[in-house]
Amino acid sequence: MMTTTLADRTQGLRAALARLPLVAILRGLRPDDAEAIGRALDQAGFGLIEVPLNSPDPFASIATLRRKLAPATLVGAGTVTRVADVARLQALGADLVVMPHADVRVIRAAKAAGLLCVPGIATPTEAFAALDAGADALKLFPAELVTPAVMKAMRAVLPPDVPLLPVGGITPASLAMWRSAGASGFGLGSALYAPGSTAQTVALRADEFVQAWRACAPPCTTAHHRT
């Protein structure tokens, strides 16, 4: 079995963000549905998929996605809050550790395990602490609290090459205003996938997001701010 190194994953993250910087957040996914949902997202062009750990049997779903999808599709866990979970993800061959917060212990554990880490941040203090601990990208969370104006101010002081991904309440109609404020991409939750969604429904929603991203990246135009 081929071993995937951190350098491979880092290169893979850059490539995935360049192709389509949208992260599918599959909260509530069940293992029996993982392959069909994963393939629908893969066909839509998604290269970044996470299963939050407060989903039913999330490690089984992650294992299925990692086994069934191509290596170029980065698969991992969201809502990672414990260092102990990092080792389980490493053993599954997962690529991503996505967090709702910026606990530097979890970030450092992920990097030591050779995994990519995207912690959640809401302030410049959290952002710089996360980057110092080795974060590969930053999840701006919750986006409803931070707002595009706040993110624009944060973007002005953060290193320009750091991917900044708003998460929380993102819809196809809201991509343009966030992109104009400096978003590098987005994490997509219930507007893309909700528990019980069929692969066909996810495929349609995924296509809506892909089209919205292509319409506003870059430059965004005011024509795509309509609801």
C-alpha cells in the first residue's frame, strides 16, 4: 500500500483548493450512504470532504470514503476536539483534521501525525496562534458571527497566502459577498448535505455551489448577490 506523506497531502491541498476550494461537510452521514454521497461529490468536482465526528459512526464513514475515492480527493474528519481522535484518523489513512476551535494541542498532534489541519478561528489572536502551531488553512467559524466585513479586516493582517474558509450558513447566493471580502473558499454544511439527503439531491446542490463559485471567483460581481 502506498504511503501518503505530509508533503503529499500539502501538495494535494494546494491542488484541491486551486481546482475547487469548497469543503463538503457531511454532518449526520451514515456509513451505508457514504460511498454514494462521496461519489456524487467527486463527480461534481469536490476534492475536500469531511465527516464531523458527531455523526453516526463517523470513522466507518471516513474509512469508506477514503477507500472508495481517489487519493486526489482529500478525506477527513470535522469537529475534531480531542488529541486521541487524531491517531484514529491517522490509522484510517485520513488526510484532514478539521476543528471548530483552535486548540493548539490538537493542531500539533495532527501535524505530528502527518495530517493536514484546518482549525476554526474567530479572532486574529486565534488565527495567529493556530498558524504558529502549524495550521495549513483557517476555518472562519461561525461565519454568521464574524461577517464579511470582519473577515476583510482580518485578511488585511494575516499572511496573504493562508487559505481562509468561512463556514456556517453559507449558501450559493452568499458566496459572492464573502469572496469579495477575501475568502479563499468555503466549508459547506446543511445547504449542501443534511442527514437523509440522497446522492441525487446532493449532486444537484453541489452543482449549484460549483456554478456559484465559478461565477464569482474572481472577480465577483454584484449580479451574484441576489437571493
